[in-house]
Amino acid sequence: MAGINNVGQGSLSYLDQLKKLQDQSKTEESTGKQDLKQEDFLSLLTKQLSQQDPFKPVSNDQMIAQMASFATVDGIGKMNTQFESLNSSMTSNQALQASSLVGRDVLVPGAAGIKPADAGMAAMVKLPQSMDNVLVRVENEMGQLVRSFDVGAQPGGDARVEWDGKDDQGNPMPAGKYRVKASGLMEGESREFEVSTYANVNSVLLGKGDGNVLLNLAGFESPVRLAEVLEVGKA
């Protein structure tokens, strides 16, 4: 770049002045000043032209390169704005579609599920291969075993298991949170399998600016991301 002979600013180069403006912008964020815009670059270019050394003027190539840089910065800024708008629109559409899930059961990762009053609960067990027998155990919130039963031979893949909500003596268990565990013998050793449980959707909400759609599930303290839902139950 050509030198800038200015008594007030010394011999700061174009890049030095640009860095100075950027640093100043960062220190003034608390006052509401935004990041550098195309107008700031054009103002800097105009200042450079008015203060350039007449014996060493800026060449046409330098001018074109600087103008191309300005256009690139402005284009990136507009593209970011368009992406933000698109992301907001997609999130709103997802929330609208997810609203149809309210009142329905969804399958989410995790062995802990909610048993409603006068009913049982269902879970999905992921089996790495076909099994001769699969043992299911149901524990209460205290980790105490309330029911165990064998669901027999199962093919590999997802196997649905259902608990009728009663203990080993046939007594109905109260409503609340229960944990379902499943195990089986593989190559002569007992192995625990991954379990997912069903939960009822109470409401739908948007994430905090991160584009996520969240589901409030009955009995769950924290919402679950829509992307985590593995299966949607029948209406």
C-alpha cells in the first residue's frame, strides 16, 4: 500500500488504520456500536486517497483489490444475515411440526421412564444379535428391584418390551419414575443392553437461539431435543 503522510496520524498504513478501527470498535461495544461495516471501509479508503503521497499515489491494482475486499466483506455480512433468517424460519417450521406431538408418546434414549397411574410402561431394547432369552428388570427410583421377567428369544435389533405395572407378587405399583434394564447371555457372559423408554409430550418450546426445538416430557425435569426422538407413538 502507498504511504499516508499525515501529521496527525504519522505514517500509519491502510492495514494499521483498519486494525485501529477494529480495536476501537471492540472497546466501544458497550456503547452499542456495531462491528465494522462497508461504510467504515469506504470512509477509510476515502481518507487514504485524500492523504496519500502525491509522489506515490495508490495504483489502480491496489484500488481494485481494496474495492474487491470491501465487496467481499459486505457480501459475507449479507450472507450471514440470510443464514440467520433461514435458520429462524426452519426452527419455526420445526416447532410447528413438533406441536403435533403434544399428547403423544415418543421414544427417547434412557432407561428411566414414567409409569402413569393404573397402567404399565413400555421400553425398547437394542440387541446386537438374536438372543435365546432376554431378562428384563424394573427398578424404582431408589434402585430397588420391583419386577423381573423373561421375554424369551428375540431377534437382533430393536425389541419392544412391556411391563404391566405390577411387582413380582402381582401388586400394582404406584405412578412414578422407574428404570428398565435388560440383559442376556452372549458367548457365555451376561451383558447389559441399551434401553430407551417412552414418554408423553406435554409441550414444545424453542431453544435459546441455538435452532433447537425442545420437548417437555411428562415426568422429566429437563426438556429433550426433538432430534433425540427415536420413534413417535400412534395418535
